[in-house]
Amino acid sequence: GINAEYGAQERYPEFFIQELRKEVLEGESSLKTLEALRVSLQSNTIPWLKSFGAEGGLELLLNLLQKSQDREFGDVTHECVKCLKVFMNNKYGLMAMMDNTKGMVLLTKCLDPRNTTMMTEVVKNPCRYEYR
């Protein structure tokens, strides 16, 4: 699978934070890293996800999303949205995104009626929880 390529270090949020930091700073956008992150976000526990968010992972993912939108890297943008969708698939992640004004603006920019798949990914999760 995707995560098998990375080995044991991908078990830790810090690994993905390092990889995202490289991609944001150096401008290299690796779909493999984002795909592996999405799988890890799906398969790990809420404490793992909270650690990822608290260590700056959400902010780095949003920075990469913004960079991909600015440069029109459609595949990277879509994979970032998929990662954010998984991140928001629980109350902690959704609240972290709702509290991040940049995050909601960037997701809104992904609403494109010509790309119904991406639109569905963007609007699906925020409708699931009552926001307080």
C-alpha cells in the first residue's frame, strides 16, 4: 500500500509534519506524501489527529492547499481537500477548521461547479456536526 513505502516513521504525526514543511518551503508537492497522510488520518486515533493538528500539521496542510491553488496544481489541491475532509471527520478536526478562518476561505475557493467531485468533498463534512 501507499504507507508501506514510507515504513515505520509514518506512524508518527511528526513525520508528516516534516514532509509537509519540506513541501511548503521547497515547493515540491508530492502526491504520495499527501496520499499517505490521508491514509494515516483515516486509520489512526483521535489523539494522533490531535497531535498532528497541535504540532502545526493543519496549518502546513492549509499552506500547501493555498500554494497548490495559486499554482493551479489540481491533483495536489484535490488531495489536500481529501486530507482535510478526513481531518474534519470528527468533532475536534471540524472545530479546528471552523476556528481557522484561512482554512474555510481556502476550502470555499475549492467550490467549483465544473468539478462536482471536489465540491462534494468540500461540503460533505461541515454539514455533519452542530457548530457551537
